[in-house]
Amino acid sequence: MNPANDTSQAVGTATATTPADGMFARVRFVLVETSHPGNVGSVARAIKTMGFGSLVLVSPREPAVREHPDAVAMASGADDVLAGAVIVDSIEAALEGATQTVAMTARQREFGPPRVLPRDAAARGAAALATRAEDEVAFVFGNERYGLPNEVVERCAAVTHIPANPAYTSLNLAQAVQLIAYEMRLALLDRVQGAPDDSGNIGYAGEPATAEQVESMFGHLQQGLEAIGFLDPGNPRKLMSRLRRLLARAGLEREEVNILRGIAKHMLVAVRKSTGKPEQSGPAAPSRQEEH
């Protein structure tokens, strides 16, 4: 990952001293194109009160937001979280390494990942963190005025929203983050206290795919679908959005991503052999052994 404004920091590098600290350190809160520096400071305070410290800022409107007087004032004791915030220039960089990604959006969308309530999203995240030491969870929040664009939502595995009073749903950014951080804290404390709910365990579970592995797979799959003529790049309609929604419900594992990339690879190979045209360039496909 290449932070846009700070190459000395990286996402997901919080220090842990106990198993509980380790799980809390693997939860990050991502703010996309935040407009007001004061809101960034308020978010830093909100997550610190719940025991979290990983804050990632995607292209904030104020480049020097970590030093902005309004942000520092609103952090109010969470200066360390604010100063340690990682600034990146893309959602891909912000989600790098995360295996559980949740977008916060109240707006109903025709396409997009499955929608779950905050408590369910937190429970799933806590279960993943307790099961695998490599897993990381990311909660993604949008601009104060416009929220999250579709292309960011589609890169997440789930969507959540706060079921507020339908007659008045207004929440500021820090309040929304605080509520999600609270639910995540309770879910993690339940795990730490030794009361995991394994009722949903269906047996073997492989290594979850990271956000960047899934995104690379979609790029490769789109190339294959275009090559065989199933997807018209000049008139794609909503095919890739529908596929994203379908596969988000599956909770893809790394091996499954490799299988799909293997399918895409052989689509491209078959077209090359039948037409004599060179295979399209793209991200390296997994080896045959990795595919299966």
C-alpha cells in the first residue's frame, strides 16, 4: 500500500499486547473524502473511547487534516489516534489486507452487497477476528453530504445502516462511527470473555479472500467475459454489478477466488487459440495448482 501523504505508516499496523488488544487492533475505520476536519477529530475520539485506534482517510478534502486546528480540538484527548491516521488516495489502498469489509450507507441501491444490521455485521467481524489471526475488518464511511459512491460500496462485502427514526434519520459522521464502534466493541468483548456463538459453523472454512484479491479477480473475470463475447464493453449494463452482488453473498475464500481466476484465464486462452490473437494483458493468473 502506498499512502498518498505519509509513507511512514501503513494500514493495519496497530500494536497489540494481549489477545483482546490484538483483535481490537485489527479493526479499521475508513473515512472517504471527509469534508470537515472537525469531523475527523471527532471520529478519532469516538473510536478511541471504544478501544480502537486504526483510522484511515481516503482523499480527505483537507490534505493536512491531522494537523488542522479543528481536528485537533475535536479529538479532545485522542490526539494519538488522529496523528496516527493513515492517508491514502484510493479505496483499494484503504481496504488492503481486509477480509471483512462493511460499507455504511442508508441509501437503498439497486445493486450492491448484502445488507445486514450493525449488530450482525459486528458479530461476523468479531467471529472472523477470533477465528483467524490474519483477518482484518474494515468499516467504511462516506462524505458527510454525499455518502458513499456506488463504486466504493461495490468493493465491500456487506452494507449496513443504523435503523434510526424514519421521520428523522440525521446522524453526523462521528455519531455513526461511534455506534458502529460500540457494536463492534461489544461483539469483541463477548468473544474475549469466552462465549462465542458457533451455531452457524458449517464445517471446513478456508482462508478468506482479501479485498484486493477479490478486486483483482473481478478485473480478470471481466476480461474473460469480454473475450468470449458474453460482456459487451460498449454496453455492459449492470452485469458486473450483479456478479459483484452475487459473489458478495458467497463470502469468497482465497481458493474460490483462484478458481474463478482460473476460469477467466482459460476463457482468454481459448479465445487466443481460436482467433490467433494474443491473450489480453492483465493481472497474473494463479497457477493451475493454486486454482484447485
